[in-house]
Amino acid sequence: MGSLKPCQGCQRMVDPSAPTCPGCGRPHPTGMPLTQKVGAVLVAVVVIFVIVGLAGGGSSSSSSTPRAAEAAPEPDRPAVPPVEIAATALFRVYHENEVSADDAYKGKRLLVAGRVASIDKDIFDHIIVRLAAGGFMQTVDATMQPNQKAEAAALHKGATVSVLCTGNGLIMDPQLDDCVLQ
């Protein structure tokens, strides 16, 4: 039997390895075992990474060098024109077959036309213009480049717009990154 410690429930002195306090019945009377503490911290870290990954939508406004390299065509090759599609069609295609839609649109430059459903910010202060896609709460989410703040501030719900973006797959709704209003 090791050194005794007070129970966190009734203050009775108990062995730290005791599964319950003999006085009040409290489980782990001297505190959570170290292995459970480590496990709880690891779970919390994983949850935070998942939330950050989902909320960020894959857009990163701070790394302008890779984006600039993607957008600039090589001098000896002509620029590939963007794929033109309506927001309603993009939403429908993604919800019919995400795998096929990713093959057609993810990572590609898209010119998406639609009606503004809302102009919002995410938890990282990124500007998101949501384009209506038919039904209630059905949108295509366009995360704007930081230099588009003034243009986004001038928008209003119901306006018809076109955004030039990079397709970024589906997270509940189709996601567009690195967007510029046209």
C-alpha cells in the first residue's frame, strides 16, 4: 500500500490506486489516473485539429507564394480557361456523386455564377460569399481572397455575381477557395 491521499469527495485518506473510495464510493477518489489524463489531452488535440481543418476549408490566405505560382501560367503554355458552371448545377452535381464531381472540379479553376444568399465570415475571419443553390440552406460557399473585402462589403443578398475560384470539394456544401469577384 502506497502513501495515502485525501479523497476528492469526502477527504477520507485512501490509497491512490483504489478504484473507489471506501467512505463515499467516488470512482478514482484521488484524481484521474495519468493514463486517462494523457488520453483526454490527446483526444482534445485531435478534436481541435479536426475543427480547424473543417472550419478553414483548406483555404490559407497567408501563403501567397504557392497560390501565385498556381495562378500564373508558364510563359510557353497558354492559360487554361476556367470551367464555367452555375452554383445550382455545382451543388446538384456534388450531391449526386461527390467522387465524380471531385474529379471534374476539385483543384480546378472555376467561374461560378449565382445569386448571393449571404455574405459571412468564418471563425478565422475569412470572408465567405454563399451562393444560393436551390433549396433552403443549400449553398455553394466561396471563400474570398483577403483583397476582396471591399468588393464583398458592397454586395447584397439577391445580387447575381460570378466568382473565379479553385474548387475544394464538399464539406456539407461545395467549397470554393481563393475566390475573386468578376
